[in-house]
Amino acid sequence: MTFLAYYLHWSRDEVMRLPHRERRRWCMEVSGVNKKLNGDKNKTYEFR
């Protein structure tokens, strides 16, 4: 939750309203953007 709130500037309530699968999807999306911007293919925050 903190990961999404930090990167997307969403409140705790906004994040908690999302279904679990959607939160995971958003984590993967944000992580993918971070990888591209940082050029670091080894660093990840993806959950599996």
C-alpha cells in the first residue's frame, strides 16, 4: 500500500478500495516504469 501511495500520490483509503488483484497490477505497472527510468533491470518491487 505504501508503495502505491508514494508513487501515485493516492491516499490510504483510495488504495484500500482497490481489489487485491488490482493493487498487485498497479504495483507491477509502477515497478515497470521505475525499471525503464532507472535503467536497472535487476531492481524490482514486483510481487509474485
